Amino acid sequence: MDDAMVLRIIEILKEQPDISQEALGENLGVTRRIVQKYINALKEAGRIERVGGKRYGHWEINE
């Protein structure tokens, strides 16, 4: 995993915890599928978690 991409994703999630994966991809200049792979890896590592549902939930950063 690209550490710079991980840091950028976490930074964006801190600023906009309710951002969608599609919007996150547009913000980073990558596809939603790439964002999804990073998000899944971050969730498995316990660095982030989704609170609430897909539509009205938000991301929380565990540091």
C-alpha cells in the first residue's frame, strides 16, 4: 500500500467524515475501486471504522 495515499485518505476522512468512496476517489484522482481497496485495508488494520449505515453514516479514525 502506498503510505502517501493512506495518509491522504485519512486526512480527507478527518475533514469530511461523511464523504462517499466515489467522492473520495474524485478528490484523490483515482477510481472508486482503488479507494475501496484502501478503505478495506484500513478497516482490517483497525485504523478506521464506519459508524452508522452506508447512506447516513460516517467514518471514524482510530489513532
